[in-house]
Amino acid sequence: MDAANDLVALYWTISGPVEVHAGREWSLFDLRDRCAHAARVGFSGMGIWHADLEHVLETRTLAEIAELFHEFGLRHLELELLQDWFLDPSDERRREGDRIRELFWDAAPVLPTHHVKAGNIPGTPCDFDTLTERYAELCASAAERHDAPVVYELMPFDPNVPDLETALALVEGANAPNGGLALDTWHLSKLGIEPDVLRGVPAEWLRWVELSDGRRENMADQVDEVVNHRELPGEGEFPIRAYVAALRDAGYEGPWGVEVLSEKLRRLPIEQIFDRAYATAGAQLR
């Protein structure tokens, strides 16, 4: 499989029974088992959430994690998620965010890191000029420590970057060589961004794409929907194949992440999680 068809099993898809943003976020599936199943079905890499990385580091070193990826031929790693990096340095939330940043800055040069993801899941407000300035600072800090891009994820709950136009203004304003966008088909669909619009996005800012399906009509509890009720690619109502075609036309040539936050998926045995995630996502690329 060439690089443009590589699939990366992202953390929340393959974590198993965790408590997303509400308790134990680290996986009960051993990292070796995750690597083995990723390689078995054909994934080219995986994702790790910061709490899971901290848990894994209680029993393995970064060098040992890197060796696991090498042993199973996994070439791509997503490190997720940087938050609160745009807050004032005196803010307690910023200090916790900086701690996670240091964890990632230490890990990124040792592991086969494809990118580090930044975002704003809590929906914390920030002046746009300040956000742009601090995103540029974040990218500059990363460049001093490792070669992985720092991608900003567009998502519906972010009051500072509510649409694609603003997301492009952010990365263009920061103008960081290691900056760019992370686009998720779930978020694109929920924001009402149609596939054809993406053909106009400059390829230089298309750093990362994730595949996730769902239904167009919002559930009553949208937070519950986004963390528990997504669907595997091709099993919902979103135009996944059309998004893939549009992004390829725009010049995206990187691997594709599979990010499906689904309570029913997390309950399955590890073998079935990997089998189903790879089979459904792979079908959208063909």
C-alpha cells in the first residue's frame, strides 16, 4: 500500500473500554498488543493520547516504545492532545497544558511521530490575534525540539475557530513552516462543510485528515454524541468517499487517520476493533 493509502489507527478508535474525558483515559489494552493487531490488519501507525502515554511510560521507556513500533513496522504516530497553550502563562490550566507539551516534546524526537495535534476541546474563548500569536509560538517551540508538525484541529465546539475560513486564517497568520490543519470528516460534516469546498484549501496547510462517520441530525446531547456515537467510515450518513476525493484533488498525499469515538466499538474484543476499523476505512479509499 502506497503512502497515500496508509491508514493510522487513532487512539480513541482502538483504546477499548476507557472513559473519554471523564475518568480513566488510559487503555487496558497493552501497547504491544495494540501494535501487533495494527500490523496484523495493515495499519501503518497508531495514535496515543497523553494520559495513555503517561501510563505506558510507567513500565516502558520512550526507547522501548520506539522499538515496539519498529518491531511491528509501524511508521506513523499521532501524539494527542495539546490544550490550553493559548491561555495566559499564569493560568493553572496553561501550566497543566505546558506539562503535557513537555511530555510530547520529549517523546516526539524519539518516536516515529507524524504530527502532534493541538485543539480546543473545552471550548475556551480566546482573542483571535492572541490565538494566532500563541499558535506561532507553539510551533516555534516545537521546531526547537523535534521535526513533527503541530496541527490545529477544526471542531464544532471551538468558539475561536468556528469555520474553515477562520482555521485557514489561523495557520496562514501564524505562517509556521511546521503548522497546518487537521481535518476530521465528523467535524467537517457537523460544521456543514461540503466536500467541494475543500478543493480550494491550499495543499501546504493540509497536514492531517481523519475519517469518521455519523448521522447528519444532531442528537439531543451533542457531547454524548461526539464521544460515544460516531460510526465507522461508510456506516453513517456522511459523504466520506467524496471528502477523500476532494482532499486528494486539493493535494493531500498523507496517511489517513481513523478516529471513531463509539461506545459500542469500545466494547468489542480487541481483534474485532482493529478488523472493523481497518476494513471500513480502507473501503473508503478505494
